[in-house]
Amino acid sequence: MIKGISTTEQRPYHHGDLHRAIVEAALDVLSESQSTEFSLRELARRAGVSHNAPYKHFADKRELLAAVSAVGFELLAKRMAEATKELDSPRQRLGAMARAYVCGGVNNPALYRLMFGGYLGGQDDGRPAIERTAAYNMKALVVDAISDGALGRPIANTEANTRMFDGAILVFWSQMHGLTLLLADRLVGPSDKMEELTESVLQGMLDGLANCIPAVPSGVWVGPPLAG
Amino acid sequence: MIKGISTTEQRPYHHGDLHRAIVEAALDVLSESQSTEFSLRELARRAGVSHNAPYKHFADKRELLAAVSAVGFELLAKRMAEATKELDSPRQRLGAMARAYVCGGVNNPALYRLMFGGYLGGQDDGRPAIERTAAYNMKALVVDAISDGALGRPIANTEANTRMFDGAILVFWSQMHGLTLLLADRLVGPSDKMEELTESVLQGMLDGLANCIPAVPSGVWVGPPLAG
DNA sequence: CAAAAATGTTGACATGAGCAACTTAAAAAC
DNA sequence: GTTTTTAAGTTGCTCATGTCAACATTTTTG
């Protein structure tokens, strides 16, 4: 038969980029249904392939979800980078980053749950590698924004400072993370005041951070990506 | 046949309290597997009943999970109450409560994910009633501990104070919540320093709270359970 | 161009959610 | 104290899904 002319556009035997298509379908379904309990078969249907085609690209559902999660981390990192690009003040940059983090969660709670909640990575084996590196890169942005940006100045690389700084990161990140999830999971709000309230919490975080870091004579601090 | 004597202890046709048995089995499996992707059939097996018996007590899996989640909230509330019972200082009480909150999450991440993550309650319909009330009671403990306990003094019931206080609750809760989930989902740590670090974050929260609440001449503040 | 590797396809199996029809024990009605 | 009603359990279905195996069709490689 001659390649699909007229009415029925015959697809070629090979899809072209099924891997991407499946991940995108998964992101769509996840976004629509706000649940990870979709079926691989559903994704295959959406991509217009047979129910088993996805298995040529993902060993199992877990691996697919890891890929989706990784894309989520990349998207978040991109948005954070985008948001901070044009800003001069370190404080503004950190604020913008936190805002991007929160917005991402509020706009797509299920994706954040997949990314942060331990659907993957049951206890000892840890998360799939692909996801871990994406998450690591995103984390690095957060830590950089706090260390380089928020402080606006180098601090001495002493034991005490390292500990203090790890604490500051943990404080800032957990605050931002918790705010995001409380909003995303609707444990607080929604309310007219929430946006204003959220903003004031963010400002409080920035203030708190500025206050808790003492001035230090010299020395550039180079720390581990995170405590532990 | 005479009721099971000798070797085979014949169970009576009716279980007695299957509802409770199923929920407990679910808590066990959840705790062991750290996943909500167990089957109702598995629970039925554990309870020694047929695969369909649970449906006489729960309309579907969602309803069962809601019941489990509710028990989780009750357990948490009980532990928080227990932890604060014997303590005199408001600050100590609030600290103990936060510690209980964090520990609960670290010890059983999957249960917290079920409780707080929006597995249930897809967007508009909201969470099942049974779960909502349990969550509400737990939230009330948190808010009470902050308002009554942490401040250690009444504040005037003004518009500004209400807003300020809503903010303080949001700050404190999101900090505690975020810390819990970062630890539970292993996005930070584990490390030897984590416990110490966690404790210092908690102390920081308490300090921050004390500092941000201004002294006020008189008037007892009676606030809504939460912003929104 | 032939062989090998990717990528898709169909078919099968086991497991699980949830419905229907039937059974048994306990409770309620008389 | 029997009869009737109802709650709680049981067996047996149907349908969807994850995943395996075997086969088909391209594309790549040697």
C-alpha cells in the first residue's frame, strides 16, 4: 500500500521519539489527573502505539516515573534560573527563586509529590540515578542562591561556619519546602490573604537568613552541597 | 460439626471487628512496604477473610485509605498531646510538639505522605469527612500550642494582630512541616550531624516565634483555627 | 547487501478492583 | 420463641493493568 495519502494518515512503523512522547504524555496525565495512578497503557494509547511499546524505553512503571520526576526537577531548575536571571540584588534573586519553587508546587502538586515524596527510592536502594542527578542539580541552585546570593559576601571556611551554614540552608530550604507543600496539599488556605501571607513569610525567611549569618573578616567559604 | 476443637481452631463466620482489623493490617503493610500500593486483597488475606469482605466496610480503596489517614492523624495528635503533657514551660511544650511531629514523619514517611500528600481529595470534592475532622483536630493542637503556649501571654484581638498571628502560625507550621518532609523523604541527610542540626533548627523556630510577637497591653486573642 | 540491534506488535498470564448473587449469623419484630 | 430483616462473609464473575515471550519491521553496522 502506498504511504498514507488521502484520508488515513498512516504512521510509520517507528514512532520517532517515543521516549519523549511517553514522558510528555505522562506529564500531561499527571497534570490533569493529579495522580500517579495512571496506566502505562493509557500513555501508550495517547502516543498512538501498542500497549507494550513503552517497555522498549522503560523497564517498568517505576523507571518511567523516575524519568518524569527528573524532567520535573529540570523544569523547576530552569524556572528558578529564569526567575533569577535579570535580578541584581542577591536578596531579590533568592526571593525570586523561592517564589518559583513555591509556584511550581502550587501549580502542579502531583508532580511535586512525585519528585519529593518518596514514591521512588524505597529505603536502601535509593532513587534511580537519572532522577538523583536532576534533583542534585536543582538542589545546587538552591544552595548556591543561599550561599552566594543571600549572604552577598564570603565567609570564613571554619568548622563553626560550616555548621552554621548547613543550618541556614536547612532552615531556609525546609521553610520554603514546607510552605510549598502546605499550599500544594491545601492544608492551609486557600484564601484571599494567602498570597500576601505567603509573600510575608518569604520576606521573613530572607530577613531571618540575613540576620543569622555573622560578618566574618575574610576567606571564601566552599561548602558541601548539603549537610550529610 | 462441633465447633473447632483439637487442631484446627475454626473461626466463627463473623470476624468480630473486621473494620479495625483491616485498618490495622493496612497500617502494618504501609509501615512495612512504605507504599500505599498494596491490595485490599492482601489486607483481607492478613485478616483471614475472603477477598471481598473488606467491601462490606469500605466502599473502595480510597475510603480505606482515608480511614488509615484518619488514624494517622489521631495517632499524631495523641503523641503530641502525650509529649507535651508533663511540661511546664510553653516553649518546652511547643518544642516537644514539634519534635513529635518530626519524629512521626521520620519513623513512617509513607503514612505522612498519605496523610498530608493529597492522595485523597482530588481538587474540588475535598478530602473524605472522616479524614478531615481528624486532621482538623490535629491542626488545632498545633495552633493551640503556638497561640496559647508559645506566646505565654494574651495579645490584643486587633486586625493587625490577627494577621500577624496567622503569619506566625504559617511560618512555624511550614518550617516544621518542611523539615519533617525533607528528613522523611531523605532529601537531606542522613548524617550524624542531622539530629543536632534538626534540634538547632527547632530551637531557631522557637526563638523566631518569640521575637516576632510584640508585647501588647491587654485583651485575649481568640483566633480562627487557621488562615483561610 | 547481510547481520545485528532497535523499536513496535500481538498474545498470554497473573493480580487486583469492584460488582452480583448467595449464605450465614445476629438482631429486630412480632 | 419463632419469624423476618439486616449486617457481614463467601464464591464467582468481568474488566483493566503490569509484565513476559515470541514475532515483525525498520535502521544501523560491518
